[in-house]
Amino acid sequence: MDHQAKTHDKHSSPSTGDRIATFLMFAMPTAASGAIAGVIWVFCHHTTSLPIALAFTAGAFLVALICFFATLKDQTDFIVVPMIIMALTFMMIPVFHKAHERRLRRLRYSSTHTVRAAARQNLRSLVG
């Protein structure tokens, strides 16, 4: 009878330890990546973006909570790919935003530099 129970493993419910291990394996990396994204956001940007950082972190923990309940219901097959996508998204958003901000700053600097140079040239032509 034990041999038959072991061969039909999919139909038996996993132990609580297995469920906790599955939760830690799938949900915690997403929660951690969301928290890391929040910390990066706070350190890379002004303090006014703290709500955004908190929203990312809360979103990551919400996904972790959903995964925990999916783990309890033994539906872990459905959450693996979304978890990976969410984790990568949470980690990449601050990087993309920082690059975009840098590009905007460069454009702003170049346009003000051009305006100042043109104003100096106009002033020179007026003076002499």
C-alpha cells in the first residue's frame, strides 16, 4: 500500500513543510526583488517618489501572498512563469527609469547650452 501511495504522488496532498518550502522558493524572490526595486527607487530618486517605491514593494508582497495561497491550493505549476516575469519587471523598472532620466537631463543640458551660446552670439553681434 505504501508503494502505491508513493507512485500516485500527484493525487496525495503535500505536507505543510513541502508547501512552505514551495512558497519560499517561488514567492520570496519576487517579494525580495520588489523590496530591492523600492530601495533602489528611493536611493536613485527624490524623496517624493517614496509612494512609488512603496507601491512596488506592496505589489511584490501582494504577488507573494497570491503565490502563497496558490501554494496552499497546490497550484504551483501556474505561478512559476508569472513569478519570473514579475521579478524581472520589478528589478528592471528603476534601471530603465534611471536611464530615461539621464537621457532627459542630457537633452535639457544640451538645449540650455545651445540657447546660452546663441544669446552670447547675439550679444556679441549687438555690441561690436
